[in-house]
Amino acid sequence: MLRLDHVVLAVRDLDAAGTRILNELGLGSLPGGRHPGWGTGNMIVPLGNEYVELLAVVDPMEAESSPIGSWISNASRSGDRFVAWCVWTDEIEGVAERLGLAVATGSRSLPDGRTLFWRSVGFDRVAEHPDLPFIISWDGPPELHPGRAQARHRVEPNGIAWMEVAGDHERLAEWLGGGDVPVRVVDGDPGVRAVGISTNRGEIVLR
């Protein structure tokens, strides 16, 4: 089973990006935490079972020595833009075996002092292949999933309805292994183009 989990928006300034999304789309955000060793931090736009992750460099010196920190720094230099998307599975080991990739572990320190842990496959390929999602499995209580956090929205989000991704349709289908994920594949430079979000006031689009 695979389903959409989140989309990553690289931003230059977390607070400014959160304010823009609130003003333009009515979606609130809240602090996520820090990524040890990456020099990055994030804010979360929770949508229910899914979320938008605003990811920025918060420690430039640490980021310089981190491939991920350097990637986010370079990606956001000319403005906020989508850099990755993610699907969830409850069979991460099986997915890793099918794709011939290793399972990596990750963590993030939460503002309340707790630590969020996950396992993932393919995250190290995202910068080179932004049209292909990385796959994640969250470790810990379901209520700690970032999408279930409470934010001060001006609308009531009901999750990600669809995503538009430029890339190769056949390659994406093979990567997903037949998973039914609501993604529209279009022509263009590989990567996420838009995200459709369902709300109580109709659909809104983040680009």
C-alpha cells in the first residue's frame, strides 16, 4: 500500500513562507523542528493525513558540510520552490527490496523536546530525480504524524487531492509499483509543479 504523505517546499525564510501561504491560501503552519547534522529546520502545514513541509537552512555553517543542507540552500536561492514529494508505506523493507535500495533512518527534534523518527527509501536520489517520490515509514505513535498537528487555518483542509508532476509516466509507475497515487504526469523539467488541496471552501492550489 502506498499513499501520498507530504510534499517538500524549499524556502529561504520559514516565517515568511508560512505567512505567504496563510495570506494566499488560508493555510496555517507551525514549527516543526531541527534536523541534526543537516543545518535545516522546517515548518509544517498540516492537512490531515498529509502535509506540506516548508524546509529551510537555519544553520548555514552546518548546512555547508551537509549534502542535504547544501541542496536546500542552492534550491531556494532564487525563491521558494518544490524540491521533493513523498509517499507512505507500511512495508518499507519490501519496497526497498523491490527497488534494490537501502533503508535509511532519520529523525527530527520537536519543539516540545520529543524526537520524531522515520525510515525512508530513495531520499538520497531526490535531488537528482525530483519527479520520483521518496518513500517513508513513520516510527512512533500515529498522533505524532506531522499532518495531524493543529494549526490556525482560515479554511478547513481535507488533505491533498492531487499532485502535478513533470516527468516520465512509465518510470514513475514502475517506481510506485502499481500504487494508486493521485498524480498527474505532465511534460517539462522533472519535478513537482502543483499541489491540489481539498478544503471546506473548495479546492485550492499551491504552486
